[in-house]
Amino acid sequence: MKSTLQLFALLILCILLNNSNASAQGCVAIRSTGGVTTMDEHPDSATKKGEWLFNSNSRYYKSFRHFVGKQEQYQRLALHNNVINKVVTQDFSFTRIFNDRWSIALDIPYADNSRSQLAGTARFSTHTFGVGDIRVTGYYWLFNPATSHNGNVQVGLGAKFATGAYNLTDYFLQKDGTKLLGPVDQSIQLGDGGSGVSAEVNAYYNLSHKFGFYGNFFYLANPRDVNGTPRSVSPASATTIAATGDVESVPDQMLIRAGASLSVKRFDFSLGVRDDALPVRDLLGNSDGFRRPGYIISAEPGITYRFKNIAIYGFVPIAIIRDRTQSIPDLRTTSMTGVVTHGDAAFADYVVNIGLTVKF
């Protein structure tokens, strides 16, 4: 039993990362939704009433491959006119363990983002740096940990606050060599401008003392429609305005993960599949404004090493399927003009997540 508890303490500790998301790759996801997007430490582990968990997670990705639907736009790389996003997000989360079933977590993300693009034949970059949208989440294990040793289900309900700036500006190089101050792209803004509600379901099941399965579901609902930030530094056309594509949307985000974990001494090896998604339509409220909806299905290998009260982990989701779906403005423009409109998005090949969790 002790080794089983250690296994899932490792598993759940290492799940305390990304998100992201809602931490998806590239322009589909606006930003990380915070480090603690999935379950707390296993209730049967050594964590006691009144203890804390501190998690520090660093995430990096470089998005540079453009997709329209599932079709990669290879010509963008060949012509060197692709957009390149580099995103580094540092999440700090604090979890308070009230008892073997209840806990609450606070997540504070910081981001350092850059976006490189062309103006004529010259390449330039825009940047953002600062705190993102903070989340607070309460968690509860549905089954009594004293009797549910082989598996359990945890539910979470949280609030996401609009603490991250969503209208940051930088200077854009023009084709004539001049620079124009304007809002940076949605993909590198620090926040989305809306307060939201998050819901989570996290589960595990043991087949043996060393092997088991896990699953996570996370959804962030943003009721706000648009945040008022202009889509581009350039004036929008009448058609774009009519389709509401001239102003930034405040979209929902979703994450689904499932996989298996194997314990070998102090190491925990896991392999799973994850789906990071930004829906076309929001669960609550309208879905106007510019967004880059889509999803990324990835293979997610991971490894965790634990000693005493510290767990060190690394996870690298590797993209298998990338799909930039039509947005509401795309669909409206198609209807108004009779010409199929389908925007693109830049995706990464992989995301690197490394970090540590400390129990005190």
C-alpha cells in the first residue's frame, strides 16, 4: 500500500502543471490558465491536515508552423514570412490542505512573450512581460479516502480573475520603415480581459502497486463577449467590422488528459494523450470578436523524481494533430461574401514543462 500511495502522490504532484492552458501550443491558446489546472496530491498520501503544497512550473514553447484547418501552410516557412511566437510562462501555485478531502489552490502566472513577424522584407518583434490572470480553485474528493484505495475522483470549482493586462501595446514596424504604436497580438497579451469560472474533474485508478491510470478534464468559461482591444494596428475593413472580427474576443478554454503511470523506485514514468482546445463558441455568453479557435492533440511523456518532501518533474507534450477551426467572424464573413474565409494560426511542435513541488 505504501508504494501505491507514493506512486500516486508522484503522479498527482507532477500533474500540478500547465495549462493550460489551457496551456496549448501557439496562437490557438491565448495564454496559460495557470499551473494548478488538475488534481491535488492523492488524499491517502503523507499530506496532513494543515499542510501546504508549493508548485513552481516553467513552460516554454515556440510556435512557428501555420495551419488552416488541419492543413499546414508549408509555403510560410519556405518564404520565411511565418509568425514566430516565443512564450515563457512561470506559474507559482499554493495549495492549502484542509483535510483528506478538501483543499484550495491559488495560482499566479507570470509570462515573458515575444512575437516576430515581417513588415515588407524586414522582421521585427513585439513583446510583453508581467503577471497573467490569477485563479483560485477549491477541490473535493468524492469518495472517502479511508475506503477508496484503488481509485477516486476529485472535482474542482474555481474563479479566474482579470488581473492580466489585455490591451498592452508595442511599436510595429511599417513597410516604409516607420514605427506605429498599437496593441500587440492576442496570442501574447498577458490576460484576456474577462473574469471566468473553471470546472475540473480529476480521476485515477490503480491496477497494481506500481501501475495505474489517470484522467483530467478542465474547462474555463469566460462569460464576457469582447474586451474592446482592437484586433490589429491597421484599420479594419467594413466587412471585418460587420463580422465583429475587428475587436478581440474573450474565449473559453478546455483541456482533456488521460494516460498511464509506472513507478520505479523514486521515479514515476507516465505516458498520456492530451487535447488542448479553444472552442469556436463559448459555453456562456456570446462568441463575437476575433479569436483563433482550434485544438492540439498531443502525446505527453513525463518523468518525476521525488525525495523527501520535494518532487521534480518534466513533461513534454508533442503535437500529433493541429487544427485551426473557423471562428465566428470567419463564418460570418463567408456568409456575407460568399467566399470561404478560414483564418490561420501558428502552432508549436512541442511544449516543455519543468518544475518542482514542495510539501511543507
